[in-house]
Amino acid sequence: MFADLFNRFFSSKSGRIYLDYAGSTPVDFSVVKEMENFQKVFSNPSGLYKESMLAKESLTDFRTRVAKVLNVTKNEVVFTSGGTEGNNMALLGTFEKFKTKIFTPHFITTSIEHSSTLEVCKEIERRGGEVTLLPVSVEGVVSVTELEKSLKDNTVLVSIGYANSEIGTIQPIGDVGKIIKDWKSKNRNSYPYLHVDGSGTSLYLSLDVGRLGVDLYTLDGAKIYGPKGVGCVFVKAGTEIRPIIFGGGQERGFRSGTENLVGIVGFTVALEHAHKDRELESSRLTLIRDYAIETILKNFPDSKINGSIKHRLPNNINICFKGLDAEFATIQLDLLGFSVSYSSSCVTLKDDSSSYVIRAIGGEECSKSSLRFTLGRDNTKKDIDLLILALKKVVK
């Protein structure tokens, strides 16, 4: 039955065109092959017998390989179940570390962060913490001046996504890191920490986390042609956070639970491929992205681009079509063979079909009239030409 469904939707004869790579990527064939090689290494890495020693050695090897890509030490790599858990670990772990009866931890983030950050911030407020949501410009860029003004004596963490998954805007993390570093030096504090969610940027932006000046960094296998349900958090040496999952004390006590070795294998190989292919693939997709934006704006005079043109992920195309019902248009395009989205995949599960990200950049009208097309390894300019033809049937 599954084979029939797979062939129906994904065979070369299906004619479907996938344009939601920001939502999820397929698992690369070479990643699958490497994972298959480790299917028989199933023993618990925490055991003391031969099979467990093999699993433990393999786990150490792949942790070291991830650390090499990120330019960090292997002890700074904590494996998780993916981006959502990673963001929860960074924010809630910091909150639990600093909260006391006489100290209220203060967090700073932006109004356009992924729901796995914003929902955690709401939980922090429910637990008695304090949160500042920084506004962004019409292009979706955070103001480092506003960030500096928002820092306080009780600010323990600043959390900013490397780039926004909906509109593709890349944030000035280097400038943010400098401001925080200067603040800590001036106030002689070990905090605030800087947390960056890099889940959706690993294919296109530098993975040299060691030079980025961050204390916590989230990665996700589902966004890099790796398996779902696995990722990691870089926890800089000396960064003190409390665990939010308790049990056997695996991952140096940061994240209890038997490690998903086969998933970690796939994540590592996918991350290495992302690092190796980044420049070439970014250049290729930038050309297709720019062609798509230019062609769409030319064919639909009432349309406009959401987000920054200059500081934008190579694969992101987010267009507002005046008066369009984006949710209904997504369904219509699906019937025509195109997989697209109208907001972050996590937001579509909620009742409100509008995009809070686009509202935040001053686009109230566009919040329900924008479509996101995100490119990947299989896309070509021909896909864009076919998309234009489909859009002409959908956008009236």
C-alpha cells in the first residue's frame, strides 16, 4: 500500500514540483546508505559489553565529525531530537539555571521568531520570567540599536534566528554578538548568552559556529537532507544551562535518553554534505531565486516581495499577491501539482491562517495573501516557468 502511495506522489511520472524545502527536505540517498550500514549497531552506548563499546565508539566518532564541521570541540555538541527540542533546551535550560526567588531572568528575542522559540518565551513568562520582543524593519531585520537599549542587568539570554524561515531575511548575528560581548565585558558578567537558531540555514550560511560568537546554536537534520527526529545543540564550554529532560544523564547530563545512533549517523553525513556543497548550491539557487522573483513580479503587477532582497537566503521566495486567499491558493496549487506553503509549516496547524511574521513587517493585508516558495537540490528554472503558468490559473 505504501509503495502505491509513494509511486503515486513521487514518481517521475507524477509531474509534481516540490517547492517547500524550508518546510522539510527529503533524505539524501548517500545519507540513507550510511544509516543502513549502522542498522546492526543497535546496542545502548551506555552499556559495558562489546556491542555497547562499538556503539559508544561510533557515537564519539560522529560527535567528533559534527564538531569538526562546526569548528568546536566534541564536548560542546549535544545531540537532540531536532530544532524544536534544541530551542526548548536553550531557552528553558537557561531560565531554569538563572531563576531564583529574588532574581527574575529577562529574555530578548524578536517578533518574527519561529514558534518553537516564541511559544517557549510564552512559557517562560508563565513561569515568572520576563520577555522582550524586539520589532523588526519592513524587511524583517532586527535593529541592533533597539537590542542594545533592551539589555538589562537581569538579561540572561538573547535568542535570534540566523534567518527567518518564512521571508528568508538573514539577521546581523555578528553585530548582535559584538553588542552582547561588549555588554558582558562592561558589566563583568558571564551573561547574557547568545542563542541562535540555525535550523533552516545550515545549507546556505556558514557553519563555522566557533567563530560566530554564540553560546548556544540549534541545528536540525530535517532541514539539511537528513533524517527527521535528530539534531544537535552547540553548548559553548562554560555555558551553564539546566536539563529539561531527565533520566539517565546521557549527553553530559544535558539531554537524558538513549542516543539515536542511526539518526545521528544520518545527521552527521547530511551536515558534512551541507558544509561541502554550500557555496556551489547557494550560487545555483540564488540565480533561480532571482529569476523567480523577477518573473513573478513582472507577470503579476500587483504582487510584491516580502523581506529583504539583499540579505536573503538563496532559496527563499515569498510573494504577496494583493487580495489573494493564500490558504485556498495553496490548495489550488497542490491540485495543479505544486507543493508550496503560505506560512511556516508549524503555523498552518493553528486556526489562524494569517502569517504573524508578515504582520510584524507591516503587512497586515499581505499576512493572508502571501505564498512561500522555497527551492532545493531538485529545482531548476523550468520549475519556475511551470509555476508561473499555474499561478496564472490561481491568481486572479
